[in-house]
Amino acid sequence: MELVCSQRSLKQYGERSRELFDYICNHWNRICIVFLFVEHMLLGFESEERALKSLVLDHTHTLGKILAKNSDVKSEEPFAAIITILKTCKQKASDLICKFGFQCRVCMGEPQDPVDLPCHHIFCLTCVRGCLNTGQMYCPMCKHELPDDFQVKVSEDIRACITLNAQFRQSCNAFFIDLVTTVCFKDNIPPSKGVILHLLSFLMVETEPIPLIRAQSQIHTKDFSPFDESMDKNPVVRSVILKLLLKYTFDEVKEYLQQYLTLIEESNILEAEDKNELYALYINCLEDSMFDRKPHECQKPADQQAYLQKETEFLSHFLDSVTASAETVTIEYLQQIARVRLCLDTAAHLLHSTQSGECENRQDAVEEFLCAVRSLCKESKNDWYRVYLIRNISSQQGVEYVQRMLRDTETYRWLFPEEVQQQNEDVGQMDQYLVYGDNYQVIREAVAKAVLEDSVQEIEDTCQRCTAPARRRTLYILLALFREVTSLYRAANTGLHPP
């Protein structure tokens, strides 16, 4: 049925067949969506509460009736109808489980160690203690006075209700995620603008001001869900919507990518220094998307040559086109950075394959591409491109390969920043500690890679694999640190000194 109802099959049908095609597709989509609802909400939710199962069955029937008219959830109206049914079902289930709510009005999260006040407002144990310790002997929410003998203690009954409510919400969220990923974003056509705007709105929530607790409304990030629960105590920018949108071509979805980026920036939920992580997330998602498409574009030698020529043209004009600053970052700018990173990754592979004679591409196309990469590194006045390329080469071929390239100053001088060249000249003498054998050499390479990549994980992993006694491993690490770090202080250029 999926094959019959696919967009590719639609092109083969005549006018009469298309009418029947629409009818079949509508009811097949309806069956699939109702099946997902039953799978997650009935079969996936293990509870003996008959009232909850009866509630879900009623909403299953309602869902089937609504989808009988239009089950195309790529369009806004049926999608919004499903979300309304899901929210109604969730709210009624919560009312059945506990009519007093499940949100601590201080931290806006689900109560941890819930305390039930006489007015039946529920708070976290730590939150309510923080209020009462300031001398407030009344409910922070409604100002209802607490009796003099009131004892702050955790309610196990409320805890059990919160657990059951969380399980039901998890089933609702599982249905929602399955609906979005397998139905809304299937085939090669993205959902309508209205659906995408709905999805973007599910990533943040604005809380209203509450007297005695907070004077102003606040914006919080939350799980990708239609429910305004499970808000993050610290802002979290989620990549799920980015990855879903980037299944399609950049031009089709860049408006929504920019809208999400602007929404986060204008909400002020991130500190200025945290925005770099936001941009890095976007760049990583964009790069992954382009990388996933790359194999399909380069299956034949002619396609590979066309790809290299296209990227050569892009690199040749990249520096002239870059006008964005840290304050005016656009989605187009981030997409360009992602594309440059992918080009540098390709260059790292080609630099090795051309030297080893394994390159299968036409030599002129490869040389023009590498020439464009060299020009970018030389003319950018930004060593970031060189460092990123060196890290890629190190990741693909190892630190020793990079060190051999560094020694070949005639061929690869353009690849290394001036500071690295100076360092090589100052401390480039033979490593006298190589007499300690292969174990030392392996650990020294791990230390060099850790310095290059700003991560000690490689050192830890290498030491675990090393078969030498513990005292020997310690000696090798100290010698390697002296060789790769301490000896840098001998350089007259203070810019080469470790931070």
C-alpha cells in the first residue's frame, strides 16, 4: 500500500485513477495514524486503570472520525485536529489521575519529592522549604495560611500519581514523535508552513507571572512535545526539528530554519557565550545533511568531477561573499560555513590520496580544487581553516602523517600557521626519548593529538590499551608531556607558549 500511495506512483495514473488514488491514500493514511495511536496509547501504556483505557478508546473513535474527511497530516487542518485530540486526551487523563495538577509553581517542573499543602497546591520539597524558610507561612500560590502545626513531608500518594501521569504523557509523546517522523516528514515533500510553525512552537513555552514567586513572564525550552510540561531548568536547544527539516533541500526549508534561529536569539534564553554552541549545532546539522546527500551526487567519476568543480567555484568566491558578523548571523552564513567544513574534509582525503596515488578523480579537477583550498587558507587571514584541515588530516591519517607533512616545508608550508612553523624550527630536533620504544611513541602521539584536538580522552584510551606496567606508563606520559608541551617554553616566540 505504501508503494501504491507513494508520490512516485501517482505520476503513472490517469485522471480517473487519480480520484480513486486520493480516496485510497486518505483511508490508508487514516489507518496508519489510528494504528500508531492504538499502538502507543493502548498497547504501549501498561496500566490497570479501566477509566484511562475507556478514555483512550473514546478518543481513538473520535480520531478515526475526524481523519475520515482528511488524513493528510502534511496540511495544517488535520494535523491541528490530531494535536487537539491528543491534548484533550492527555488533559482528561491527568484530571482522572489527580485533579490538583502536577506542576510545581516555583520551578515549573514536575515536583521532585512532592509536598501537598492543605489548599492542595503541590510543590517540590526543596522549593516549598525555600519559601517557608523565609518566614512565609502560607501557600506561595494562593496565600492560604498554613496551620501552626503543619509539617512539611513528602506525599507518597501524590508521587504515585505523578509517576502514572508521566507514563501516560510518555505514551502521548511517543505517538506524537512517531506521527511527525514517519507521517508528516515522509516522502520528498515537506509539510505545509502551518504544520512547521506548529512544530516550532512546541520547543519553547512562556510561563505567566505569579505573585510572590516571579514578577515577569519567562520563556523556557522544553521537550519536543505538544504539552507544556517537562520544561528545562537550564536552556537546551534541540536538534530534532533541524534534522527533520534538513531532509529536504536547503532552499525549501531555509525560511523555517532562520525562523527557529531568530526565535531562540530573540527569546534571550541563552547567554552571549552560549550562542556559539547554538551556531555550532546548526552548522553540524547542516554539514550532516550535505554529507548525507554527497554520496548520491558522487556515485560516478563524472559526478565526482562535477562536484569538485562546483565546490571549487564556491571556494573561489566564498571570502568575497562573507559579510556576516557575530551579531548578524544568518542561516545562509551558517550553511556556507558548513559547506566550507565539508570542502576541507574532502581536501584532507584528497591530499592523502593524491600523494599515495590512490586518487580516482581527474587530476586537473583535483588540482583546481586543492588550489582553491590553498587560496582560502592563505587569503582568509584566519588560521581557523588551516587548523580545521589539519585536524581532519590527523583524524583520517594520524598525527605521524601530519608531522611528516610539517617537515615537508616545500610542499605543505601553506598548510601550517606561521606559529606552528616557528615551533617546528625551534623544537624540531630528534626526540631522544624514542629509545624507550614503541609504548612511549604511541603515548607521545596520543599526547600530541590531545594538544591538537584539545581533548585528553585519547590519552586515557591509549593508556588503557598500553601493556606496560603502571609506573612505566606514568614515565612515558611525563616524558611525552615534556616533549610536546613543556619544551615549547624554550621558544623565543611567546605566542608558542602553552596557555
